[in-house]
Amino acid sequence: RKQTAEYFTSSSDEDEFESKPSLTHKVKRSLRRRRKLEKETKQLIKQEELKRLHKAQAVQRQLEELEERQRALEIFGVQLERELRGESVSGTQDETQMLHEWFDLVLEKNKLMRYESELLIVAQELELEDHQSRLEQKLREKMAIDGKSK
């Protein structure tokens, strides 16, 4: 009886011992899951940053191309205005043709200016999205701090 009593007491001690490792196992699993989620979140953030960067680069290229087109239109417009005023000696086109070209030029320039405004708005949106992402990252870092340190 003493041996069976010792066996039962020792087995109950083992049960307690086995329950503790299972708790630590659960904690470890929870920590692994948390780290995995954090890693995936960081990867998603990086991907979003790269997308914004590529989009910002595309917007910048379009703005540069737009600026070149506007300069070319400006040069052509100046030449056309000189011809309309009679300051140029080319005289190859009649006045109505030159006025028509000049109005087309003004319409094209206005269209380019509207497009430039749209691109600037897109650039501003990207900047705001980037700022929001940085703020969210700071918030995540603050929330990760344990309760005692807060």
C-alpha cells in the first residue's frame, strides 16, 4: 500500500510537471505565432512602401515629361505669336490658319496644366499615405511595449 500510495503521489507530481511544460509550450507557440504575424506585417508594410515608391517615381517621370512638353509648346507659342503680330518674316500661312493653331496650342497647354494638377494631387496622396504608414508603425511599436513600461 505504501508503494501504491507513493506511486499515486509521484504520478500526481508528474501530472503537475507535465501541465507546466504544456503551458510553456502554449506560451512559446503563442510567441512564435506573434512573431510570425509581426514578420508578415513588416513584409506587407515593405511591399506597400515599394508600391508607393514605384508609383511616386512614375509620377515624377510623368511630371518631368509634362514639363518638357510644356516648354516645347511655349516655344512654339512664342513663334506663333510673333508670326501673328507680323514680327516674323515667314508669312507662309494665312492668319486664320495661324489663329487656329494658336487656339489649339492654348487648349493643349490648358490640358497639360490640368494633368499636372492631377499628378500633383496623386503625389500628395502618396506622401500622405507614406506619412500614415509611418504613424501606424509608430503606434504598433508603442502598443508592443508591455504595460509596465507604458
